[in-house]
Amino acid sequence: MSKTDLMNKYVANCAVLNVKLHNLHWNVIGQQFMAIHKFTEELYDDFFEKFDDVAEKIKMTGEMPVSTIKEYMSLASIEEVSPKDFSTQEVLSIVKSNLEHMRELAMEIREAADKADDFGAVAMFEDHVSGYDKNLWFISVMLK
Ligand SMILES: [Fe+2]
């Protein structure tokens, strides 16, 4: 996959995660409701920003970012979950596997950007990887 194709897949995943994290934010139940409710809010705010930043980075290279929900649904590799009551454990394990997936994709894009001497994208995705590392550490501590 080209750098732009990978970045478009990433944009599509950010769009799906924005919706999916709202689902988890609204439907989590249990004693840790407030902590997980706030954590998922921080994450969807962050993915909303990434969604816009990466799309604009694609524009800067003269390419076209995916811009319709139809395209997001066909390109995304993150799967949605049906709404129900989610335990805090369930939410954390869903979020953990999705962040791991996004971290892998970010690493792949970073490599492609490096090969293309796209230093802006290298810096952007290195930041994303650091952010995923921080949140994955939070999750691993919460799951103990
Ligand atoms: Fe909210």
C-alpha cells in the first residue's frame, strides 16, 4: 500500500473510532463508570484531531483524503461494536486492541513517510506512536 493509501486507511479508522468510542463512552456501566467515561472522551477528542490532522497532511502532498462515510466504511480496518451495556473490563480490552492496531498502522506509515523523505509525516506519526504508548500503559495499569 502507498503512503497515501495507508494514511487514508488511518483517516477512515479515526472516523470509525470517533463513533465507536462514543458508543463505549455512553454505554459503559459499573463502579468505574466515571473514569472510563472520561477516558473514552479524551480518546475520541484525540481521534477527532488526528482525523483532521492526517487528512490535511494528505492534502499537503497534493493528494485527496477520504471524505465520505461510505469511503470510511469501506477502508477502515477497525470494526464497530453493537451498542449494549459494556463492563469497564470489556471497554478497556476493546480499546487496548484498537490502540495496538492504530499503533501498528502508525508505525507502518512512519516507515513509508521516512522512505519518501516526508519529514512532517515522520514527526507526526512518531508523536502518534508515543501517544499510543502512553495510553496503552494507562490501560495496562487499569487492567491490573
Ligand atoms: Fe460525552
